[in-house]
Amino acid sequence: MIPVKPSRLKRLRDSDLWYSFRAHPSAIFAAVLLALIALSALFAPLITPQNPYDLAALELWNSEIPPIWNADGQWPYLLGTDTQGRDILSAILYGSRISLIIGFASVLLALSVGLTLGLIAGYVGGWVDNVIMRIGDVLLSMPFILIAILITAMATASLPSGLKDVLAAPILIFAIAVPSWVQYARTVRASAMVEAKKEYVQAARLIRVKAWRIMLHHILPNCLTPIMVAATLNFGLAILSEATLSFLGVGMPPDQPSLGTLIRIGNQYLFSGLWWIVVFPSIQLCLIVLSVNMIGDWLRDALNPKLR
């Protein structure tokens, strides 16, 4: 009788990683919180009372309305409105969508570049390794935020005025990814140099397996554990980087606000009594980064063989 191969879902349920997740209350809380934030941002058009990006939907006579629990609060503006009549809850959910997309895309881009260059540097070695690592050292010698500001400023200055707002998100993704790939490359390079000296890699070389197949099918799977942890933690850092750039005025435009843009706009009215314009977007940003960091901390402990 031929044994039935268990499904991927069953293998996942029986894995040590899933057991560790179920036994970790803070990881469950962070995952549920992040899922709720992501789903609310994804289905924002079905939840929110207005589209904050549609200037025709904004009504100036509904500006500066306080939250609903205040005596002057109005329905359906649960968290109040800003100086342009934009519903704060709508702006937060739409802004969370932009922040999450930019953070995820920048991590994915940096991860792809870092994995590729790290594998090549660790497997090939020699002058190729030296060139890649020296480029990484140059990037690491400069502040992260300075590199991102320079890239966004140069890209914005070289684009026609009509394309600046359209390409604002791709420019941010590229600006955050450029200084971020070095960490992945250094991590993969160190693991690849160790794996390249092992017997199974030497055997693959003897039977003339192509280098790219050795790197992808033999070395890469053994380098993924530290990369998964780094990518998870860097996801929160990428969201914070986007918020920082938008807060400094080199990120998303005011008519397409991310969380950082909302915080920058609200910060101007913090001491004029309109506290809700800056407080609620800041809380949302903190919740996103906190949940991502909690998941990253759990993943780091769960994948550490010394703690098993």
C-alpha cells in the first residue's frame, strides 16, 4: 500500500513552528492585530464614510470636527475631521494601506537584491565578493535616512511636475530598498561561504551541476532562517522609514496621505486644540510597528535551535 503524503496544511499544523506560535500569546495577539489592520486597510472603501483622496468628496464646512465622543462630535466622523474636512478614520485606513504596501514592497525589493548579491558574493568569492561588499560598506557608512532623502530628492527633481505625485510611491520604495539590501547580502554571504565548503556542495560541483542551481537549490534553503527574521523586523523599520520621509516632506504628497503625511499635517495643529489630527495616525503607526516587531521577536526565538 502506497503511503499517502500529508498535505502542506497538515504538515504546517504538525510543525514545531506552528506549535511555538500557538504557545506564544504575544505572537497570537500581534498576528491578530496586524491582520485586523491589514484587512481594514484593504477593505477601506467598504468601511469608511468617504474617500480622502477624492477632493470632490471633501466638504470644508465639516472641517475641524472633534471625535464622536466629544460634545461637538458628529456622525459619521468617529475620529473627527481635519482642516480640509477629511475624515480622520478614512484617512488613517487609506494611509495604512499605502504605508503597508510601501513597507512590504521595499522589503521585498531589498530582499531580492540582497539575496542575489549575497549568494553570488559567498559562492563565487574573490574580486566579485570584494566589489559587492565594498559597495555595501560604502552604503553602511552613510546614514540610512540621508541616503533615502538624497534618492527621493534627486528623483523628484528630475521628473516632470505631472509625474512627481504619480511616481511618489515607487520612488519611496526604491529609496528605502537601496540602503536596506546590504544587511540581507551580508547575512546570506556569511551563510553561503559556510555552505559552499560542505561536502554536498562539493559533490554537486564534481558532477558539474550549474552554479545557479547549486546556489538556488542547495545553498539558499539553508540560508533562509536568519533572512526570514531580518525581513520581518525590517518590515517595521521600512514602515517607519516611509513615515519619517513623509513627515519630512519628501514622501507621499498631501492629496495621497500615508500615515507619515497625516502625522506631518496634524503636527502643525497639535498646539491649537486639534490634537486628534496627529494623535490617531500616530497610534495607528505605533500599533503596526509594534505588532510587526512582536512577530519578528517570536520568529527569532522560534527559529533559534538553541532555544528549542
